[in-house]
Amino acid sequence: MFDDEKLPLRCDRAARQQPRPKSRRRLIAVLLPIAALAFIVVVPWLLPAASSTGSSGGNAFDNADQVSSGPDGRIDLTRLFFDVLSTDRLRSNLEYYTSGVHPAGANQTQATHTLEHFKQHGLDAEIVEYYPWLGRPVSQRVAVFNATTHVVEFEAGLQEDVVPGDPASENPNNLAAFHAYSAGGNVTGRLVYANYGRPSDFGALKRAGVSVKDSIAIVRYGKVLSNVKVHAAELAGARGVLIYSDPADDGYVRGNVYPAGPWRPESSIQRDSVLRQGVYPGDPLTPGYPSTKGAQRIEPSEAASLSSIPSLPLSYRDALPLLSATQGHGVAAGSIDDAWVGGLTSKGIEYWTGPSKLMVNLENRVTYETTPIQNVVGRIKGWEDPGQAVVIGNHRDAWSAGASDPSSGAAVLLELARAFGELSRLGWRPRRTIVLASWDATEHGLVGSTEWVEENVDWLRASAVAYINVGAAVEGDIFTAAASPLLQNLLYAVAKQVPYPHSNETVFDAWLRQSPAMQEADADIESDADIDTEPRPLIDTLGLHGDSVAFALHAGISSADLGFSGSSGARHSNFDSFKRMITFVDSDMRLHLAVAQLWGLLAIRLADDPVLPLCAGCYAKDLKRFIRQFERQMRQRKRHTGDNADGATVSKKLRRLRSAQHQLKLNARVVEHDKRHLRSVYGEDCSMTGRRRHTSCLALRASINDRLANLERHFIDPDGVPGREWYKHALFGPEPERWIGETAHQPFPALAAALESQDSRRLRLSEKGIADIIHEAAWFLRED
Ligand SMILES: *[C@@H]1O[C@H](CO)[C@@H](O)[C@H](O)[C@H]1NC(C)=O
Ligand SMILES: *[C@@H]1O[C@H](CO)[C@@H](O)[C@H](O)[C@H]1NC(C)=O
Ligand SMILES: *[C@@H]1O[C@H](CO)[C@@H](O)[C@H](O)[C@H]1NC(C)=O
Ligand SMILES: *[C@@H]1O[C@H](CO)[C@@H](O)[C@H](O)[C@H]1NC(C)=O
């Protein structure tokens, strides 16, 4: 724990209890127009060196003489920060993390190394342990046999090949074929192929007259999280699930396979978690509270986030003989939909649904015990407002060497700690506190971050300005991001400052070129003076995006998740190695560097801009998009299921939401107006000499920042989403489990649950509840 504090940064709690300085906007409004003109002329002369990030004024640099300055004498913090970052360091960090296996709770050496590195660069740092219930593989078997003769026709190898020249592939500590939080069991049944294993895929099987009852389902990875597949199979009556990597998704259909290329080779096994994160993530035995040593635990049988049928991952080499056992049985998968046909056709597989005549035995022996895990948390204390904090985090645990997932991100986090340390040595301190977190046990189900958020939720809601997550920093070279609307404009601004390594563009331009543009989503939304109307790349709505889940959807902290995605052909396998990364993905480490620049600049701006770079108007705009998306979903549900809830009627009822959205939009303009006012009349730095004016400026700025930092919190519904109350964000969250696969994320999850119940009274109440929350948030924006 930090020296004098029990909770991380707990001392800062006192700060928030002090009354917030009252804005004197009305008085200002009267007096200022008079003084404004004179002031605008004078202010620029009074401003101290300001950086190009719009931050670091005044005493931010104590040793400003040591800091290089631009031609105009201004300190360019961005350039300084970029200069400190080193691809050699990133490379050696990556080499370190990938030199051994580091699954959840199993590599103390790496936790200690991370801690020492944080400390060495001047951070207050500590290891925060939790004690979740974690599983380990004991033995696995998948075999095909003749039900009459009991002759075994095929037994799966369940091993990945050794690739000569890649030491990671021959590490004796590499993990077995395994699904975290899978049920143990020994089950036998006929095999049924169910495409991606989405609820809609099982629905299609049912319509085609194929029974899944008492079968072993075989499904492919992709489209939805593995836990959704297992749960959907369980609901359809399957006894067990095999999830294999189809070459159409990330194997030879996509390109050369490792070691000839980056794509997935035939023996590659994709380990995964099957924890039902959509119910609640983290330790299944401590829902909603931290799994500290002495915490009370529920019984595994009571844990709603656990599935009760066993599952295992398979390579496509092992899947081949299984799929050939379904050949000619049931219906041809292509007759359900062409998209059901995978990439093994070149190996003679026609993709039939089964059930097979041969039997399949799936044996999964696992052992569960309370296991200590280590989060490493460090901080740099802010000079002006230490009670406000920006949290950045990445997970450290991996399924094997984990070069891309997560060590690319872990390597960047270490380099950021060093860079911030260097800047501090030169005299820079951020206005607000920066917290760096290296999470453990994310691969099992976001365990480390969830338990930490559950323990610190009160502090976070009082103090956290934002959480920025990077999981796999570099998987390919396509930039992707998901974020709370408040962070959108900042993401765009920062992406414009960072060069894209594979062309002469900025990351922003490359991102715009590579992503479906946002304009489509924005189409027919009237433009708003407060918001840029230039083309913008797509930012996903936050859903189940790694370690941001507990921050965004449980605690109500504005969050973002970013990284370069693309060649996913090694995901969760032994081939996600340093060698593969250096050979095929990022040989010069410049994609890593770009993430360091993006992630670091986001942290610096959030921690150091005098006025928080958050966009309240973007929320109103996105809300409009959510309403439309929900209406579309209602129409789709009606088509799919013939739900009673009449789309037209419901749509009329969404009037309350629309009116709340309108209110939010108007009130967001008040904040924008105050921001402009602050800038034009005082300047964001409030660095005038007149005491009275200085005080008024600080008060206005504090009021603006307070409203921006706390807007997201107002969207938290303490009651949570009906049926999965851990999820507390009223505006977005995971889809209802039975819908999953229809959209990537769910606007108004409580409303979705109400729609699912087909109870129009419930729907009405739910809509009113959400509209009330939005109205309250809107009023908060003009509170003074
Ligand atoms: C833990 O990680 C270190 C550094 O990567 C490595 O040298 C060591 O072998 C790992 N420990 C185990 C038990 O694999
Ligand atoms: C698991 O079930 C199979 C098939 O019924 C059986 O042959 C095997 O012995 C069982 N394994 C154990 C450890 O009981
Ligand atoms: C099982 O073995 C018997 C005896 O050899 C054979 O007649 C039958 O076709 C086999 N069943 C399957 C599904 O291959
Ligand atoms: C980038 O610009 C330089 C100089 O204009 C040019 O030589 C180079 O080919 C460009 N690279 C790419 C990838 O476009």
C-alpha cells in the first residue's frame, strides 16, 4: 500500500469533500463583457509558456531551464515526450515479458519486475493482491469412437507443434488446451456443428430440424465471446462444447500460416475464458465486492457467471476428423446459409450439421482453488488537483508468451512509466494524478481489474477523470478504438498528432481510411455547432472491451480502449511469440511506439490540460444514435421473434428518451459556452495577476471541470440492469445473452431486458427510468 494510505490514493478523498468553489457565472456575465475587450488584448502577454498540448502552464515545469523550448520560447511537452520514448526500450520490454510464460497469478517475477521498474522511475507503486477462485487444467481428452464396438477411431492430440527457431513454442511451461472457468466433466454424445455458436446459430439449427439435445456441439471461434457460445449450447441442450479455430477466420484462407506468415497454423490452439462476463466479470465467487483474503464467498453452484457444461478449444488439425464424422448426417450447413461453410472445404470437409453416428467423448479435468493474483499499481501525484486522477491500465497475464496479447501493451506501459519519470526529472508534474495499472488474471475473466474497481469504487467515482485501457497494443496495423462519447474528440485530436508508421499519414488519417466512417452512423443526425462535422473514423460504443468493463459499466468512469488490431492469427496460442511479432507484425517496433505516443498523450492531456478535454455535446449526439439503434433493434426483434411488443407503439414511447436527449444537448451547450467564455475572457491558465479575477477564473474552471468529470457518473443507475445488476450504466452495456451476436454492443441494456420480457408496462417504466437519469444528468450540466 502507498506509504500513508490504506487504499490507493485514499488521502485524496478528503479533497472531494471540501465544498466545490461556486461558479459566479452570473456576476461574471454582467461584469465581463466590459472588461473582456481590454483583457483579451492583455492576456496573451501574461500567459506563461504553454505547450502545444494546451497544457503545462505556470509552475508545471519547476526546472524549466532544463527543458528544451521551441523557437518562440514555449515548452513543447508533446515533442519532449515523443523524444523520450525509445523503440529499443519497447523492444527490450517486450523481450522481457515474452521470455517466460505468465498466466494468471503464476509469475511473481514479472509482477516484481514491473513494480521495481515503476519505482525506479519515481512512481509510488505497490502490488495489490486479490484471492479469486481460479481454475487450472489437469487433463483433457477428445476422442471419437464407435458406439457399438467402442473402438476409438480418433483421439485429438491437443498439442501445439514446436516451430524450429521459435523458443516460445517449445517452452515446457506452455499451458494445456484449456478454457478458464470451464466446468469439469466427462461427457459423451453425438457431434453437432453449430457454426459460430451464437444464439442465432442454434436458432437456425432448430428451424432446420437438427436437435442439439445431449450432443457435443462443435463451433468455431469468432463473432462473439466464447462464453456466449458455451451458454447458448447449454441452453440448446448440449452436454459439452468444442470450440475450434477455422482457417477461414484466421488460418490459411487468410494468408500464409506461421512460421511462413502470421496466420494460424493447423496445430494452433486458442485458449480462452468461458466466464459469462455479460452477467458479471471478475471472481465468480465475490460478485460486486473485492476478493480480498477474508472476503465472504458464495458457493460455485450459486455463481451465475459460470456455465455448467464443459468445453475445450481445438486446433483445426484436431477438428478435421471430428467434422468429417458429421459428413452426410443431418443437413448440409450450406443449405442453412452459405456463411456456415468454413475454410476446411479444401481438406474435404463439406460442413454438415450432424448429429454424427460416431460418438464423441469430451473429458475436461480442472482444479479450482483460491489463488493469489498481483495487480501492480503506481502513481504520479498531481501538483494542482491531486484528488483527481487519470487511470491507465493493461493486463500482464497471458496464455503463453503473449507477445501481442498483452505483452505489447505491457511493454508500452513500462515505457510510459519511464517517460513520465524522465519528464518528472526535468521538472514536469501533471496537474492531476496519473495512475498506472498492470492487471493480473484478465484472461480468466477481467479478474484483476474488476476486483480492484470493486474495492475502490467510491474513490473512483469521486476522483477518476477517465480510464484508458490498452489490451493487445499491437496485433496488426489497423487502429481501432472504443470509447465513451466524452473522450471521442480527445481521441481524434491525439490521433492527429501521432504519425502512422506504415505511411506518411497521421494515425487519424490511416484510421479514417481503414475504418467504416462514422458519417454513416451520423447520417441524418443534424449537425451541431459544438461538434466537428469533418469526416471522422469510427469509435465503437463501449461494450465488453477488456479491462475497461468494470471502470465504464460498473463504476461509471469515462473509458476508452485502443490498439492496433489485424493479424489475429496467433491469438491465445503458443505462437503469439516475440519471434512472430518481430518477423511479421512490428519488426521496427514503430507500431508499439505509436501506441506509446497515443496512450501517453491521452494520459498527459487528461491529467494536465487546465480544462478537461472532454466533450459533453458528443454524449448528446451519440445518445441520438443509440435511440435510433434501439428502434432498429426493436423492429428486428419483431421480425425475428414476432414479439408482441409492437415496434410502432414502442417507438412512439421512446419520445421520453428523445426529449431527454434534447435536454442533454441543450445543457451540454451551457458547458461549451462556459468553456468559450473562460478561454476568451480569462484564458484557461487563469494566470492573471489580479487576485479577484484569478479567483473567479479558478472558480469557473473548477465548475466546468467538475461537470465534465462527473457527467458519466450521472448515467449510473444504482439498481443496475435487471437480471445482471452488476452492470450499472444506463446508456450502454452488453447485449442480453439471448440476443448476442446481433449487434456489437447494447444501448439502453435495461430497456433491452424489458423488451425481451415482452411486457409493455415494464418497457414503459424502464424508458421513463432512463429518461429521468438523462434529465438529471442534463440538469447537472447547468448546475452552478
Ligand atoms: C516468469 O517470467 C520470467 C521473465 O519473463 C521468466 O524468465 C520465467 O521463466 C517465468 N517463470 C516461469 C515459472 O515460467
Ligand atoms: C470418461 O468417459 C469415457 C466414455 O464414457 C470413458 O471411456 C472414460 O473412462 C471416462 N473417464 C474417466 C476418467 O472416468
Ligand atoms: C461401428 O462398428 C460397426 C461394426 O464394425 C459398424 O457396422 C458400424 O458401421 C460402425 N458405426 C459407425 C458409425 O461407423
Ligand atoms: C513518404 O514520403 C517520402 C518523401 O515524400 C517518400 O519518399 C516516401 O515514399 C513516402 N512513403 C510512403 C509510404 O508513402
